[in-house]
Amino acid sequence: MPARSVVIENLSKFNGDSHELLRPGDYTQLTGRAGRRGIDVEGFGVVLHSPFVRFSQVTEIASIGAHELRSSFRPTYNMTANLIANYPRDEAESLLEASFAAFQRIGDLADAEETISALEHQLAKEEVQAHCELGSVDEYLASVEAAVPRRRQDGIKSILGPGSVVDVVGGSRDGRYAVLKKLSSKDGGSRYLVLSSSGRVSTLGYKQITDPSHLAGNIELVTPIKPRDRRFIQQTVKQLRKIPARNSDRTPGRRTLVEHPVAECPDASRHLSALRRANRVRRKLEQYRRMRRGSGHGLVEEFRSIRDLLDDLDYVEDWSLTPRGDRLRRIYNETDLLLAESVERGVFYGLDPAEVAALASVFVYEPRSDQNSPADWPTSELSARWVQVEEIWENLNQRERALRLAPTRRPDPGFGILAYQWASDVAFDDLPTRGMAPGDFVRVSRQLADLLRQLRESVTEMRAECVVAVNAVDRGVVAAQGVG
């Protein structure tokens, strides 16, 4: 909402992996809300002082202005079907050529090449740091992340303060940390500015301090505390590594939850951090490689490749839609063709309404991690249908790669049990949410109800089951949020 003044408390934000400074565009978007139209002649933007952000950085962010506008437009299967249904061939292709996205693709190839070279260099550097002579760091990381304790170590919060050394055992933050400062938290939980034994400054939330974690000791911090000063970090890390492990027969920094040769390495935490960074760089590198493959492969060429695939799968014949194609143009979903193929191959037929809702959820649910959700299904029939969906997805991905098309994302079964029980009239308080926030449950359920409505209107053979499934999903807290 517009206001006379906008106060930015902190110029950094958490991006899912680490904290980073706001981009100029983010700053412009926030401060652009200052000044009420028709009331204020001018608006004011205020940035609170932080000892961790130099004044020159504030002025640099504020003076650059908005970042470059990028188009996310690309042809989809549903869009292709609708273009074929509504426009002659030449006019449809002209519309694509006139788009902002088509203009931007001209320079993408050179930009992608430059970025790929830098990422390849960074990946090689991280892989060297992630190497350990004692064993496979990949295996060790998998063991650490698989051994995530279910409970938090809430008792340790009261004794942590500046200079405390805490050994976090298991989970994504497994390792040894020195507490530099206790930070405020909006949700009431404790949060700390910490320095790891590998020399990395980050924040550690109380939810990340797992049950087997313990206080390893205390160090006397060099004052003043300067988290961005190299000498301060070196001196603190030196003290941190001198703190012995809690058990005398273990080397410093040894994790007690995971038995693995790499755990004996004094630099195990540094290896883990480097491997995690390498994995993030590797994912980003693959994105840019896909971009490079797509650069020069313009929107019209991509559109033609999609049309060829739809023609091969009997959704299009020449420049007209088949009955399959007519159904596809009424399905608005990120995995539209995969869903359409699953319907055409009878994967949904013969299921009761709750099972239809559970199976449909795999096309709308996306987990908050890179790990695939386990395929736990409430009925054996759903387990068999899920196997069919996976086979259809794998076959579709092969076809897409052969045509240089972006592969359809993998469907995810992580919401299946929730969807089944909710559609079976189980009360919200009795659902096995497994840590899912209520807001996330409502959001996914609303998306599921919308998809079931699309199936109800586009697939006459499923109309009866979908009518019941929509009513079963669109109830209680979901209906209260305004599912239309």
C-alpha cells in the first residue's frame, strides 16, 4: 500500500541458500511505494543503519535504478493449441516474432556463453575444495541430509550468546559454529549471526539446531566484532578449531550422528559447504546450458517444434486441432501436455473422486526442495497409476529433448496422501501435514480445485468424478480462502 514514507530495515534478504544484498530493482520497487498519489508532493525512503553494510553500498544500490526487464514469455503446448484454433499459420507466427521475448533472444547466446565460462571456472574451484582424501564427500553429504533429526534442540537456545560454540549435528547446517551475535526474529524464535569452521558468516535459526546438537564450549571474540573483516574471521576460526570435541576419542568437529570416513576429517564442514556450493553452481550451469541450446532457436522455431510434437501425438493435424487438441487448449497447467497425455491414456479412468483428487495433485504440487518426494500412496491402485504417470513423463521428456524443447518438470506425489484424505472428508486438524504450513496446504488445495474444474469441463468422461472431487476439495479452510 502507498505511504508517505517507506522504511527499509535491512538491505539484505535470504534467497533460499544465503543472505544477499537487495538488487537495485528490488530497492526501486520498495521505495517506489513512498508518496500517496494526490496527497503527497514527494515521498521519503529511509534505510536503517547497519554495521554490516557500508554506506557506499547503500548509495550504489539506490543510484543505479531498476534492473533490466526480462521477458519470461515462451510458447507452451496449451498456447500452441489455442494459436492454431484462433489464427491462420502466418498470423500466429507473426505474433510470436513481434513479442518482446523474441527481441531479447537475439543477445542471449553471447551472454550465455560468457556466464557458462565463469560458472565452469567456479565449479572447478568448488569441486577442488569439496574433495577429501578420506572418502566421498557426496556420500557423506547424502548421509548427513538423510539423518535429519525430527526434533529441535530447544533447550540450547537459553545458553547461546556471543562467543558460544555450538556443534549442529545432522540436517542441512551440520557443522561447528561460533555465535557472533543474537539477532531479532519476527516469528519469536531465536536467530544467530554465526561463523562456521570453514570461515563462512551466515545466520542460524533455532529450527536448524537439531536435537543431538550441543554446546561445545566458548571462545573470547575479538572486539570489535567485524564479520566482514578477514583478520577477524581468521582469528575467530583459529580459536574455533581449538575447541575439542565433546568426546575425547573424537577429532574436533566430528559429527556424532553420521558414521563416515569423511566425518574424521578436520575440514569436513568445509568440504560439505564447498559441495553444497558446487551443487548450486552445477544446477545454475545446467540452466545456462539449456539457455545456450535455446538461443538462436527462436520463438517461431520453438513453436514449430511444439507443433511437430503435438502432431506426432495426434493433438494436431496439419493446421487444425483433433479432439485431443481441443481438450488440451482447455487445460491451463504448467504440465499441460503431460496431464493431457495421462488423461488420453486412461490413467484417471476407473478411480473414485478422492483418488482422482490425489492423482491430480501431482500436477500442481511442487516441493520446496530439490529432492523428489517419496511416492507414498493410500491405495495400491493409486500406486499403479503413479507408475504410469512416471512412464508417460519419461517418454515425453525424451521427445522434448530430441526436439530441443524445455523438458516438462517431473510431477511430484508429495501432496497425494493429503489430497486423498482431505477429499475423503478428513478434518483439517486430523490431516498428516508432516510439517506443511497451513497456508501452503490451502494454496496447493486451491490450485488442485482449479485443475479439477478444468478436467470437469474438458473431459466429459470424468465429469461425474470431478464434480464430486471439486466439492470435496473446495470446503472448509480452502473454501474460506475464496476458491471460485
